[in-house]
Amino acid sequence: MPKRRDTLKDTEQEVRVFRNRSLLAVLLVLLMSGGLAARLFYLQVVQHDVFITRSDQNRVRVEPLPPNRGLLMDRNGVLLAENRPTYNLTIVPERVDDLEATLGLLVDILGLPESDVAALKARSRQRQRPFQPALLLSELDERQIAQLAVNRYRLPGIEVEAQLLRYYPDTDIMSHVLGYVGRINAEEVKTLDKGNYAGTHFIGKTGIEREYEALLHGTAGLRKVETNARGRVLRELGRTDPVPGQDITLTIDKQLQQLGYELLDGRRGSIVAIEPATGEILAMVSSPGFDANLFVTGISHRDYQGLRSNPDLPLYNRAIRGQYPPASTIKPFEALAGLENGVITPKKTVYDPGFYKLPEHSRRYHNWLRWGHGRVDMRRAIVVSNDTYFYNLAHELGIDRLADFMHRFGFGEVTSHDVHGAASGVMPSSEWKRERYGQVWFPGETLSVGIGQGYWLSTPLQLATATAVLANRGEWVTPHLAKRIGDEPVEPPQVKDDIELANEEWWDLVYGAMEDVMTGSEGTARRSGEDLDYRMAGKSGTAQVFTLANDERYNAAELEERLHDHALFTAFAPIENPGIAIAVIVENAGGGSSNAAPLARKMLDAWLLREEAELDEAPIRSEES
Amino acid sequence: MRLQESTLLPNRGRSIKRRRSLWLRIHLDPWLLGLLFVLMLAGLLVLYSASGQRMPVVTAQLTRLGVAVVTMLVLAQFTPGTLYRWSLPLYAAGFLMLIAVEVMGDVGMGAQRWLVIPGVIRFQPSELMKLVMPMMVAAYLHRRPLPPRLKDILVCALIIGAPVVLIARQPDLGTSLLVGSAAVFVLLLAGLSWRLIGFLGLLAAAAMPLLWLNMHAYQRQRVLTFLNPESDPLGAGWNIIQSTTAIGSGGVEGKGWTLGTQSQLEFLPERHTDFIVAVLGEEFGLIGMLLILMLYLLIVARGLVIANSAQDTFGRLVAGSITLTFFIYVFVNIGMVSGILPVVGVPLPLVSFAGTSSVTLLAGFGILMSIQSHRRLLAR
């Protein structure tokens, strides 16, 4: 070591100073280490519980397991709504190195226009956390899935994800009965059970899907999984399986429903058929229908506008919301009202000169046949659908007694069990008018109601229900759509009392008259009653859409199609043991006997003769197999 | 029995003496060497787990440690006199390289730290300065009377200040502070007067706002995040939240080797480099943390013993400074990972997966061994 002579070095003092400073350093080192140890003690002992919880929250994620939605079937087990697997494309932005390039490649592979890159880029930023997948495209077709599979190695971070989507086969004919599911909207989120719907994207919006939402949805399960920091699931720590929604078997017979839809042939109208013994709705057709599948993933603005602006209103469920004047179809019920209230007897006759005049009024209320039917009793009044007889009956009965009696058949109120959105119709009375318009009831208005016009409005479902109760000799049945939920049969509540008449034979009198409508020489629907294989009771109706001025004559050729009369027909058969009751309405089709009665006849034939046909076929089938 | 014992004792004594002389002959300190090997072994164990049980990472670290150990062995062979003579040239070279980095350095990780001779070497001059700086200051003071006089202190301030400013401008605030502190330790150990220390302390406090104004945005963010990690839980605060969660969830006994969820599931960032001690804390618990801390303290203790038994000023000051700087690395790293210090890029000595830092550290211990093993027998 070189040492300079000119410096004064006191080695002893130097070593002493160094030793002191070293000791000080040791103290400091121990102090700082103590600080570290204290910090570690704080973290690992004092706060241990907090951090163990936090580390578990980090790695353990609870994922909802949405239940599979219950299926919908017709009464014979034909599938009406199912869940189909569809494939969505998702992206995990964190795992993509070059977003722009990857999306460009994706667009190339799938053959999408270049301009979609920007839209996809926006979608890939939907998620707040970079390791959560964002939905890029939904409902990939099989070709796209194949192309993605082949190019998968070039697309890190892009995944194809399976999802079950509601699908409605034969959607047009069933659309109004089933309704549809759609994406849960902001309004619905507020009222939903968030736990149970955590993994669910769709909810019933209308129809059966809405009515039985809670049962169809089922109960969500959940699974606890361990994930890494990038959100990848490494293993399952525990799980509660979801309870799938219940399958619902409807009372609808798909074949009958389809026949009804085809008979209406795209025209505006509705057919409702009910089994009188049970109240089961066999068919509930509203025409035209629509493609409910469009609503499942979210209908496009253009498609929706198309449906909304269609003058035939395909979204409108005529069977339960269409309110029509029931017209002459209610004459058998009025006859019973007259008998029950002692206003008429079966033998009592009225002379019809072609019109009816209220006492001390000059206005003439015309019979549909201008020259009149002459002398008519109750039976003939129903068979020829004489208006004058019923003007007189209604006048003598008075509106309130008439309304009371009609309520017993379910007119003017909702009596169905599980038909979502059913309208109540209007059964007018003096009280109703006072409440609704603040006006007194005029006797002339009773006459309009007496032939099923005026304020009286009824839905096809109500007409069919009333006809079923009529066919049952007054025994009430509640119309319903669900036959079985899972394996449990549905027993709808009896919402109204059975109707007991003072004289049981009156039912037979009315049935006889209605049978003559089909088969009598004067019957209005005799052309539809030819070659019947069973005893059928029917009643036609023709509802005025356009009110003619007094003494003005109805001339179909001169009126716009939309102002033509609605054709109505109600029927049931066989009379001795009714298997089906039906109401048919064809909007603006003209007279009910010629335009609605043939449809009703075909429906009844199909339903009543079908079982025999099937019985005939059955042995042949078994021989083949 | 008694007879046997007494006849055996001299033999044993002789064998110990011979072994010690062997260690002296190859210029190594067995205590320091043993402690360092235990530390490195423990480090490799933790690294295996922290790397996600990837053996290639462990073998890569093994290679780096091998290079570092060789560097240590080689440096131990030089006499302190040689090191003393090399101090000025090495300092001058390091300073020039820092200027070169300033002019044409390679940008890595947003900071300009590397000097690259393409195809030959990537080199961080600041790493070199970690060792050369205390050597230079000690060499300067070696010839002066101690405690240092004001004139000498001012010269030292210049020797320290110029490279520190250059490193800080790269920008690498952490390293510049560590390099600076290594040199300041020399001054403190040399007996810098308490009055001056107090004055400099005040000056440093006064300079804080100035430092703040000259910080880069990311550096300020780090300080702010340190003060309140929850303010930015997904960004800069993520590291601290995850590392404290890892350590805290380890508890007293730890979750077990390779069973730490925070580290194995990749919630812990930088888990095999700067934040490796969080893996240790999570998997080996408080017991593991205290053991590793104890190991570091034993190394520091041995270093200070060597410093105090050094025979000249240069040896004393260099050995003391290197030892204390080593402790500072440990303290800053564990303090940062456990959330009591802001996040600065300091690896855990000889445990973190880091090449350059390991070489520098073991080179430092090589110098310590040189000082220990080249003592002239006469002075004893």
C-alpha cells in the first residue's frame, strides 16, 4: 500500500471511529430488520384472515349455471318449443397480441365485409376486465364454425362458445299461443330474482312463455371454480346443479291448430276450439301469424317495422284480444235467457213483417231478411236467425237481465285460466253505460244488443267458452292451455258457477234448434250440414263493421273490403256427448253461414272423425312393424 | 478417557489450523461462502416454485449464478492493493460508459439503461458503478486523514454526484439512489461529522420537492400508488395489493411449497423476479420469511466482521460499504413487496431471477473475501 508522508493519519483513531460507526450500523440494521419483521408479523399473523379471504376471492369465482328452459309440447307430445345449441364467437382481449390484425384475419376467414372490423373492435371492448370474454358474433352457422376450427391456431384469444337458444318449429301457426322469449330488458332486470337469473339471457315475453315463465325457467345452479389471474378456469371446487325448467304439455292439438290456420289461409281471423268436458283449448288460431324466432335473439329494426306496419296486424292475437260483435251467434243464449226469465215460452210466436218497432217509436229495426219471416216461434227464430223475434225478446227482457244472464256464460269478463293477455270484451248494461259514458241506457240500444251488435263485444275465446258451457248443459268449464306441467295434470279453478235452468228440457230445445241450423230445410248453415256423420249444433252470425243509416241497404260490392261484415260461426258436436265446441271468426268475409260455417264443419270433422281414422290405422301400423 | 481426549485434542487443533490455512491459500472466507451457498440454494428452491415449476428458468438462473460465483472466486484472488490501484481507472471507464449511454443507449422498459455493442454484449454501466463507486471514494479517502475534512468531503461529493445524476437521468432513480448510498456509506463509516450529517439530512429533505418536480410521470405514480394502493387497484396498485395479499395469506406456516395460490395462479406480478419474496412469504409463511431474513443478517454480520478486521482504510471502508449496501437491497426489496416502501426495481439479492445483479453482488463478496484473505500475518 502506498503511503503518503505529507498526510497525517491517526490509525488508532480511525479504527475506533470505524468501529463506532459499524456498531451504529449494526443497530440500524437490526432496527430496520425489526421493522420488516414487524410488518411481516402484521401481514401474516394480525391481518392473516383478511388476506386469506382476499386471496380466496381472487382465485375462487362463483359461476351461475343457468337451467335449461322447459320444453313445450302439444297434447300428443309433438314438440312446439325446443332449445337448440347455437354458437357464439367471443374474444378475450388480453390474450390477443394485435387486436387489429386478429380481427382483420377473422373478417377474412368468415367472409365478412372489411367494414365490420370497426364494429367488432367496439364489441371487443365491452368488458371492463381484459380477461373476460366479450361477445363478437352470435349464431354462427356450421360453415363458419368449421372455418374457425381450421384456423384456430391463428386466432389466439378467439373462442367459439355454445349456448342454447329457444327455437319454435312451425312458428307461424303457434306463434300467438306460445308467445316467445327475448333478451331480458332493463325494465325486467329490476323485478327479477337476480340470483336465479344470473346466467339467464332470455325471458318469456308473451303467451305461454310469459304465463309459465317461473316454471319453464327452472332454478339456477352454481359452481365454484378456481381461476388464474387471466380468468381461465383451472378446476371445479364445488357445484350445485341447476334444476331444469319443467316441460309443459299443452291442451292444443297441433294438427287441429294447423288445420285451422290453413283454413283461414292468411285471411284475418281466428278459430278457437274447446273440449267441453274439460275446458281444454284444442286450437287457438289467430291469423295471420308471425315468425316468433325473429324475437329470440332480438328482432332487427327492419323486420319489426315490417310486422308493425303490416295492415293485417300479424302481432295481434285475435283469438284473445280481438273484440268483435258476437252478432247472431248469441241468439241461442238469448233464447235461454228469455225462457229462464219467463219472458218467452217455447210456443210463443212473434209476427215478423221484416222489421221491429219499439212501442210509441217510429224507427224501424230491420230483420236481415227485408220482407220478414212471418210468424216465428223460438225454434224457428234460431234456425232462420230471425232478428225481429230477438228484438222483441231483448226489449221484454231488458238490458240488465240480459247482461246478468250472459255473464253466467263468461261474456264481458276474463274467465280463462292461463291465457296471457286475454281481453274481457264488453257485456253492456245500464250500469256499465253510466260508468263508462255517464249516460242513461236507451231502449233502442237494447235492441242492438239483442242481436249481438251495439256495445256488445266478445273475443273468439269467450264465444268458444260460452258455446262449450252451452254444450255442457250449463256445467262451467274454465278454458286453459296447459294440460300437464311435468307429469302433474293441470286442474284449473272453476271460476264460475254451473248454470242450472228452471227446466232442463230447455237445453234440448235450443240444441234442437241449433241442429236445425245445420240440417233443417230453413237452416242458415244447411249447406255446411250436408252428410254429417254426427249430430252437430251450430249458429251463424254476421257482424256489422259499418253502421248503415236507417233504411240504407248493405251492398257488399260498393263497400271497401275493410268495411265488409265479419263472418262468425259457433258450433259443437256431437250433441248427445259433445267432444268439441268451436268459434270461428273471419274478418270482413261477409255472411257467417256461408263464410265461417264451412270452416267450423271442417274443424269438427277433423277432430271428431280423426280418432276413428287413427283407430283404423293403428292395426295396420302394428302389422308393418 | 481423559488420557484419550488429551491425546486427541492437539490433533484436532492442528487439523483446524491446516484447514484455515487452506481457505487462506485459496483466498476464500468459508463462513461467507457457506452462507451465500445456503442462500442461493434456498433461492433456487423458491425460484422453481415462483417460475411456475419451470425447470428451464431454474437452470438459467443456475448458469447465471455459476458465472457470478466464478467472478467472485476470481476477484478474491486479487490483493486489495490491486483493487485500490484499479479504482480510478475503473471509475473513469464507468463514468465514460454512463456518458455513452446518455448519448446512444438502448431503450429497454421505457428507460435507457443498456449499453449495447451489437452481437457482443449488453451491459448496464450503472451496475458496474454499484461497486466501483464505493471503491473510488474509499480509495480517495485512503490517503487522507480521517475523519474527512471539508475539502475532501466536497471532492467526494463531486465523485459521487456526477455518476448519480447521469444514472438518475436514464432514468433509473432506484439505482442512482442505491449507487449514491453505497458511496455515502463510505463517508459515514469514514467518520463524517454528525453536524454535517444533520445538515445534509436537512438539505435532502429540502431537495424532496425539487426531486418530485424532476420525476417522470410513472415515477410519481409509483410514489402515489405506494401511499394509497387502493386508489388504482387494477393498474399500478395491483402489484402491491397482490403481493401483500400473497404474503398475508401465507400466515405463520405458509401454504406449502408450490402450493401458493397467489403465485401459482399468476395473480402475483413479477413473481419470479422483483416480487419473489412474496412467493416465499405465501408458501413458507412467517417462519420462512424470518429464516431468510436471518440468513441475510448473518451474511451482513460476517461482512461487518471482515470490515472491522481489515488492516487499512481502503479495505475497511469498501468492505463496510458493500455489506451495508447489500443489506439495503434486502431491506428495499422486502419493504417494497410487503408494502412499506414504494415500488422500485430492486431484485431480492441472489434469490430473484436476475443475472447482472447476481454478478455484481457476488463480485462484491469476492472483494470482501480478498480483503479477508490477504491480511498480512505480521500485523496480527
